[in-house]
Amino acid sequence: MTTDSKALDQISQPAGESLPLKFRLLGVLPLGFFISHLWFYATAPFYADHRGVENMLWMCNIGNLLLAAGLFLGVPWMIRLAVLWAIPGLPLWLLEVVRNGGWLVTSFLTHIGVLIVGFPAIYKVRADRRTWLHALAWYLLMQQVSRMVTRPDNDPNWNVNVAHKIYGGYETVVSHYWQFWILTTLMVAAGLWILGWILLKLFPPRSQS
């Protein structure tokens, strides 16, 4: 069989065939991380009273649900998306922890636990050169969802996925939200492309290994 034929066979295979059932059951972990963090926001007095559940739509949090679905269903592109977004989510979360002080066990799980599960998963399914584009489309979709279902607020911490207004600190750079949106979208696209390229080098498709 030629190399081209082998590649065609790999593309035509159902996505789930490359992931054994036991491996797919790892999806229980990110699902548990998501549910535990959601439970905290829904039951902690301050967050429950201030619609804290909206925070579950942040890319790093919703990524746990995406990773769980990708593992359970054996869908590689979902796994790649979740891992790609979890990487920038980690330093941003650490920055918030340092700036605000204190951290939550459930938040630790949704930011670090997801990577502990995600890296073995992407090692299994390998990277794809189009993942950064899919990740950008996922971001734009979740930003629109956030704009529709979350509230604008004076506190930048409630500006979920920067869907409503200019994030704190950027007022000196741009004066209108549409300018901020273009700037941040370009920054996100560039960052995702770089991270996608790095993942492609670390986890190249097996036919290229």
C-alpha cells in the first residue's frame, strides 16, 4: 500500500476507532472537574447570589466539558481544541491567583487537572495543522454565547470571554469596544497559531513521525 493510500485510510476511519474504550473513560475526570467547579459557583453564597455560574463559560472552564465530550465520543478535534485552549488558560489563571490572592481546589482542577488529562489524550490523537483555526472559531462562538447569556458588569472579572466591554488596562490603548475586539481577536489568532505550531512539533501526525 502506498503512503497516500495509508493516509487516505487513516482519514476515512471513524474518529473513535483510534481511542480504546478504557482510554475514553478518562473523560470522567474533566467532566468531574467541570461539575465540581459548577457546583461551587452554584452553591457558594457570594457567587450564587451574583450569577457566578456564568464564569463556567470562560474558555478554560468550558474546555473541560469539551475534553470530556471528545474523550467519551472519541472525537480527536474536540480533544485538540480543549488542550490548545487549556495551555494559555493556565498562565492567565495563575496571574489571577497571584493578583487576587487565594485559589480554589475546583479551579485548580479545571486549569491544571485538565492538562494532566489532556496531554496524554493529545499524545494519543496527535496534533493537526488546522486546530488553531478550529480553536479560533470555537472562541468566537463562545464569545457570542457569552454576550447573549452573561451580563455586562463594572467588575472586569465578570466580563466573560471579554464579550461586553474593554478589559481593564486596555483603555489607554483603544477607546472603543470594536477596536478592542479587533485587537484581541488578532492577538488570540496569533497566539493560537503559535501554540498550534508548537503542538504540531511535539505531537506530529503518526504518518509523519
